[in-house]
Amino acid sequence: MTHHSTLKADIHAAARMYAEEEKSGKLSRREFLTRATALGLTAPAAYGLLGLTAPTPAWAQDKPMGGTLRMQMETLALKDPRLFDWSEMGNFARGWLEYLVEYEIDGTLRGMLLDSWEANEDASQFTLNVRQGVTWNNGDPFTADDVIFNITRWCDGTVEGNSMATRMSTLVDPETSQLREGAIEKVDDHTVVLNLSAPDIAIIVSMADYPASIVHPSYDGGDPSDNPIGTGAYLPEENQVGVRQTLVKNEEHSWWGTDVYGGPYLDRIEYIDYGTDPSAIVAAVESEEIDATYQSSGDFIDIFDSLGWEKSEAITASTVTIRFNQDSEPYDNRDVRRALMMAVDNAVILELGYNNLGTVAEDHHVCPIHPEYADIGPVPVDPAQAMELLEGAGYADYEFELISIDDDWQAASCDATAAQLRDAGINVARTVLPGSTFWNDWLKYPFSATEWNMRPLGVQILNLAYRTGASWNETAFSNEEFDSLLDEANGIADAEARSEVMAKLETIMQEEGVTIQPFWRSLYRHYRPGVMGAEMHPTFEHHHYKWAIES
Amino acid sequence: MLRFLLARVVTMLFTALCLTLIVFALTNLEPNLEKVAKSEAGSRISDEEVVSWLERNGYGQPTLVRYGEWLGVLPGWQIEQADGSVRGRCIPIGSDPEIAPDFCGVLQGYWGESTVFKQPVSEIISRSLALTGKLMFWVMVVMVPGALLLGVLAGMREGSRTDRSLSAVSILTTATPEYVSGVLLITIFASSAVGLRWFNGSATSAMEDANFVNFTLPVVTIALYGMGYIARMTRASMTEVMTAQYIRTARLKGVKFRNIVLRHALRNALIAPFTVIMLQFPWLLNGVVIVETLFNYKGFGWTLVQAAGNNDIELLLGVSVVSVFVVLVTQLISDIGYVYLNPRIRIS
């Protein structure tokens, strides 16, 4: 079995250190696996360091071949993959566009188009070993040049909305916003070396993120389904935005992964759009129009359970941020933000907004499951002081407007927040927008709720959403001290040392009142009995080659 | 007759012109254009970038000029870019500006591109119209015979128990809007809350393969609403005919009641309902918006909701034109049909 070929005799020193931390309880097993595999260990080797055997994957013989799986999902218009802003786009494109690495449900990373990778001592240089024997579905061989082509595209910060440039910031020349001279070296046709400008522990993990689809050098930047050249096992058949997107197995193409990981099993995958109203999805389930939900949420989890469907749960660092945009009055006033934060009890929002299907968070967007999490305690709940702060700032009679999407749990969480604010004597109006209009302006609303998917490392989300000028910085938060501390944290490979810096970052988040971040969600998906391998994934990834269905 | 037809066609064009102008003006208000710019060029762009994006994409000219371009009576905008290449409304990306036509609007058969669906408007509208056509056809098949039967039965003997109970039913169905009856029907017949689960509460699969299970509820929801109204009209017309002199004569002559109704009364009683049925089409379009959204059936009504919700200017305009056309054509047919049914009426 070729996927064991990367087991190395010399195991990265940091990985051994993480293993010690895991054993002494400083690191959870999930975090350990993420971090150790990010340093280039294979999953079995990482499990080996803990004295465990890796769970054996389900192989071809247990899964039936053929069949069609229909999943409910919002079917969005595709664009250049590096501009993807929704997992759904990535999930459809995943049929034919693959990734260098893949983030597994248990928190490990494994190579897809990369066979393996190694980091140097301080995680400032990575050697990527490109998988041998991979071909594009037009017959071209997949080589180091394709990897370099894609990383170069990711690093182009001049493209509006390219979120990969932020993820690859240690490869980018800040002067030109392009790939830095000498950042990539091609060693041979199947080996690439990345020279980072600063240690960056998240760079490999970032290559598993959904905008990091690997495209063919002939790709021209339009809808990738128009001319679907990719390495994947499926091809798009139908792409009707808002209606349906379908993938069919590409019979002409011999997919590299069949020998390595098994699959693909399904002949056909259909994504059907039912909008954002969960009751429409219940109707679809009861009508047997779908075999799996994209995500089940809130009250509807019990309903799907009662219909006899199987539930799959993923524990995650996904959340909703009820955030303020500091560019808009009155949220440019720190006291106002702090006051609104103090007036709400996050536990109540979790209970009313999300049926307690998660854990209470502490308003700093770093989750206890992140390796570098530091426990600095929650923001105290004190409605009386909140009112005093507002009076001091001169906004006691101001009517705040809290905007949310019409999605069930997000609207409920905002309702719970608004109700608590009203209990504290603050005027709040609620506005609920349909999903089709909400996202047009999500970065601009003065006070609104946004759903955030998890990232495997705590620094990743801070880099994406709270660094000055980051492309998804919806709070307009700009703080020099925060940015420099974040740079520092990005270079510390040791979780314990990083968590000291993280404690400062978390404190700034709380003291500056950047966002109300009430809880961490568990994610759920339901599918009908007979669906296999389509378990819920913490970052919503669909690994089509694992999916199967009993007819 | 020809003059009449001509007058009607002119009215139709004029109405379409007025309506699209209104829709065009509303969708092109400043904040709506800003929304378009942001959804196209990224939601983070600054106000200056919004202005320059609008300028670069032909939104900078006066509304009336752009309306003319959309119609195809004014030449489409052309803008020379920094690198010397020319972009324009009538120049598809990647094609040679030299060979592009000057005019490209509705008159030339170009309906524009939908910003939400990233497809030509004409494609989306024909797809959704076909779906709605299917729905309408089955609605008519259920509604018209049902309503006529109800109306005739009720109107045969005015004031009888049958009349009272059937009238009550038809008033009830007409008085219940689709968004109420649809939800009730789903709860009763499709959800496991009641447990009947005879039909599907979602009509998504009916888009490809409509059958009794997945298409009944949307069809019935729309049909029930229209049915009551047509039944009431039929009943009124039937009772009027049943009191006419010639019916009394027939009864005195000893003709069987059955024959009186079928042979003598029915034809005359059906003149009024015919107009009403034709006038129901515009109303059905109305109901289609609600029912298609409720049952997640991606036809014309659903498209209208998406276009309006996303300020998809060209799609919304296309939808408006088609709606005007449907309303006025059905009225025209009803007027002409009326003449043939009732020879006493002359058009001119």
C-alpha cells in the first residue's frame, strides 16, 4: 500500500514534543494529529507516536459500487476557485478539482496530490513531494510545475477577493502582492521546496481549505465547470445555479486514488437546492427527494432523528459571530461594543439559539479545541454596568439594529441576543434578511451575525478575519498591537509557547469588544440508512470518493 | 375585427413599455445599483470603486438612455479600456468589437444576462416558463371541470341544500389564500406530523418527472383557490339562466330536468364563466409565486422571487415583459372567445 511509503525514520522533533504534550494532557488527540500531520508525519506515524494504531480506513470491499446519491445543498454560481467564499462552491468543484492535502474528520491531514511533505526545524521551509502517477483528465501528467502554477495564482494579492493570498502570506512579496522571488524552488519534477519569509505552521493546513482547489495551467479564470479539466474522479454534468448541480463518474479517466485510498463508488452525485428554509428540507426528506442533508440544524435535528434517518455529528470550532463593524457609528465607540457584549449571557444564546448543541464560547473566537487556546475566562455578564457604559458614551436611547439571515439557528441566536439586550434596557430592532440578499453586503452591516466555519488552528481564523485589512475582516478591526502579536504567534511552532501570545490576543479581542461570539457548534448531517462514507465533516468538505449508497 | 386586434396589440405594447420603464427605474435606483456593483465586484469595495465599476460597466449614463439600450433603440455603450481594448454591452467577452452590432436589446432578441444565475435571461425564462406551463396545465385540468361541475350543481336549484353547501365550500376555498391552504395541505397530507404522507410536500422532483405523488399538492393548492371563484360565477350565471322564460317553457312542456340542464341551460350558462376562466390566468400567475416558493418548484414564480430578491435587473425586466404578455393575451382571447359564444355581442 503506497500511502505508507512516506513513513519516515526521522520524525520531526516538534512532533515528538507534541506527542509528549498530548500524553501530559496539554494537547487533545485531535490537535495533536492535526499538528503532527501538518509537519509531514503520516497519520499512522502520528498515531504511532501516541502508541496507538491508526484506525483502518474502510476499503472498497465493504462499500457497494454504483448508484446515485442526492444531497440537499445550496447550488451557487462557481467562479475562480481562489475567490470561492462558500464551502458549497468547493464541494461541487471537488468532483473534478482536487486539493494538495485533505483534512480528515479525525483532525489529521493526508496527502492527496501531494504524496508527503516535511518541515524544517522552525517550520520556515517545507519540502513538498508531489504524488507520482497522477494525470489530469485530459491526459497531461501532474507535476511540480502544476503545483508551482497554482501556488503562484494563490499568491496574487492584486486579485480582488483572493482569500488564498492571505493564507499564503509568508510566500507573498508585500511590495508587489505577488509570489516572492525565491519563495518556491523546483527541485525535480516531483519535488517542490517552499521558503517562507517567516515560520508558518498553518501553510499546509491552508492548502486543504476549500479555495485551494488545484486547477490546470490552461484554466482562464472563468467558471471552472465550463471546461472541467481536473484530476478528480468526477465531471460536472449539469450546473443550474439555484436549482441543481450534478456530478457523474468520469469513466474515461483513471483516477489515481483508486489504488491509494479506494473509491470512487458512486456513479452520480446530485446536489439539489432547497433554499435556506429548513422546513423545505424536511418536506424534501419526507418526500424522499434527497438521500442526505447538507447540514441539519436547531430544532430540525430532532425532527430528522424522528424520521428514522441516521445522524452524523462533527465536533468543530464553527461558530456564529454577532459582530460590530467598527467603521460604522456607533460601533466605532469601544464602550458601546463592550456594553453590548457585557449585556448578554452567552450560555443563554446557546440554549435558546442552538438548543445547547455546542459549548459556550468566550467572545474571542479561539476555541478550546485549538491547540494554542489559552483560558482567560469569559467576559463578565453585567447588564447594569453595560447600561452605565452606554449612558457614558451617550447612546443610552440609541436604537441598535441587529441584522441576521433568515436561517433558523442564526436568526434564533440573534433573537436571544436582542431579547437580552432589551432586558438590559437597550433599544434593539431586529432585521431578518433572506439568504439571497443577506450575503450581498455581509461585510458591511453595522451590527449583524455571520456564520464562521472552523479552521484547524486558532491563528488561522484570526489571520483571516481580524487582521487589519484581511479580506474577510467584517469587523473593520484594525489594531497594531494585535497584528504584531499575531505575526509573532504565527511563527511559534510550540503550542504552549504560542498559547502565551494567544492569551494576549484573546484579551485584546475581549477588551476591544470586537465581537459577541456566543458558542461553538457541533455540526450535524442526516442521511437515510444505506448511505455510507458521507459523514459530517468539521469543515463541510465532501470527499466524494468515500461516498457510497446501498441501492 | 382587425382594428380591434390591432388596438389590443398596441395597448399591449404600450403597457409593456410603461411597466418595464417603471421596473427599470426602480431597479436602477442608486442603492440598488450599488448592490449590483458589490455583488459583482466583491462586497468589500469602497464607494469610489463602486462608482468606477458602475462607470466601467455602462451604468454611468442616465436611466432613460440605458432603458433605450435595453430596448434596443439606442446603440449599446462602448468603453475603451486602459489597455486599448473596447468593451461594450453588445460585445461578448473575447469577441471582436468590429463585428459586434450597434444595437442589442429586446427588439433584437437579446434579453441580457442574469447576475444571479450567470445565464442568459432568455434561457432562464424559457426553462422556468416551461415548468410553470406544466403546472398551469394540470391546474386547469383540475380546476375548470371541477369548478364548472360545482357551479352547475349549485346553480341548478337555487336555494336548495346542495346549493347552500356547495356555495359554502366554494366561498371557503376562494377566501383561503394559497399561503394558508398550501401550508395546511402539506401538514395534513405530506408531513409525518399527521402521519398521512400520501403526497410529497416538495415538488422539486416534479420538475423532471411529475407524478401523482409529487405534483398533487401544488396543483390542488392553486386549483382550490381559483375553483371557488369560477364556481361562484358559474352558479350565478346558472341560476339566472334557470329562471329564464325559455327554461320555464321547457319545463311546462314536460322536458326532463336532466335534459333541461344539459341541453338548454348549460350552453348559455357557460358564457360568463369562460371570461372568468380566462381572467383567472393573471391571478394564477400571482398564486404561482407563492406556491412555487412554498413547494420549491423552480418555475416562473420562483424565478420572479429570486430576481426581485437579488435585484437582478435584466431578469426582472424579462419576467415583467412575459407577465404583461400573458395577462393581455389571455384577455384578448377571452374577448374574442366571448363573441363566438354569444352572437349578440359584436366587437366593433
